[in-house]
Amino acid sequence: MNLKNILITLSIVAVVLVLITFYVVFVSGGGTYVISSTTGPNADIFGAGDENTSTELTASSTASSTAFDSSSTLGETSSSASSTTSSSLSTAPGGGAAVAWTQGNEAFSITGAEISGTQLTLDVQVAMGSVSECVPLNLRLIADEQGDLSPPITPQFTFPDTGTCTGTPGETYTAQPIVFTLADPSAFPIVLTTGGTANVLFEVVQNPDGTLSVQLPPSSD
């Protein structure tokens, strides 16, 4: 009897479950699920995160690119920066000093001039020949219109490697200072001669900016 009741009860429960399942699946439609497209009204819900990420990446990429371009520009500016100087000393058409001569075995040229007070200092370059010898100092200042010659107060060339006027064969000595005393340092041009057998006349003139140039006298033609 008890077994019979249990079977009847289980049968009733099974029928009820079948009815409930039928109702849920075929009547209420609760088993159907629809996901809205990202292009529809709910697009912002699904795309907002991606758009923000894309915007952040674009901004970051642009900032990095700008920083790189700026650094590159600064580097180019720095590397291209340069500074140049020029000498007031007159030069010959070939690019050498305008006043150059030879005397014996040596070659000479004037490489600079400076006036301090009443003293004129000429920088003379001496290129030795193939022999060791004392190089005579023949430079003279033409002191007046009568052509009187005034020697420098520098007694002789004094080369740094020997301490005397005797130079080393093949050596070139630059900027050997030769000093003259001027009666009137404001009177230009200052005319000088190389003396010796070369006896080349040259002059020191003042440029508009106050610097000095050493040159050959203008041609009378």
C-alpha cells in the first residue's frame, strides 16, 4: 500500500514538472535571448571603453611624435650653430700675406700689426732655408718725408728653439714681434721698408672700424 502511494505521488510530480517546462519553453518565450548590435541604440554601452582607449593611444602617440620632432629640431639647431672670425690683415690674390719677400735663404711675410701707445708691433713670419744662419733684421720705418730710416727697438730676431737670431734649417717661425717707436701714432699711413736687397715698401693703414691692415702702397697708375 505504501509503495502504491509513493508511485502515485511520483507520477503526479512528474506530470507537474512536464507542464511547467512546457509553459516556460513554449508559452512564456523566456528561453529566447537577443543581444543588441553595437551599431544600434546601445552602441555607446559596448563601444565607450574602446573609444576612450583609442583616444588615449592617439593622444599619447601624438605627444611622443611631437617630443621626438622637437628633440630632433633642437639637435639640428645645436649642430648647425657656428661662429666665424676674420682678420683685418690684407692678403694677396693667392691667399697669402700681401707683404712677403725673400732675403738670402729665408722667406718673410708680415702676419699682423698692432699699435699700443706710441709703439707699433709687426708680427713677422720667418721660414728658414736649408742652412743654419743668423737672420739679419733689416726692417726699417720711414720716419719722414725726406725718407729718413728709423730702425726698430727690437735688436734682432730671437727664435724660440735657439734663443738667438740663428734659425734651424727648414723651420718656420711665426709671429716674431718687431717693435718700432712712432712719433705720431695717429698719422696714417705708416710707411716701412723690408730693407736689405729686397727693399720692398709697404704701409700700415687704419680701417674705418679702428683695426689695422698691412698692405703694399696703392699703385700710382
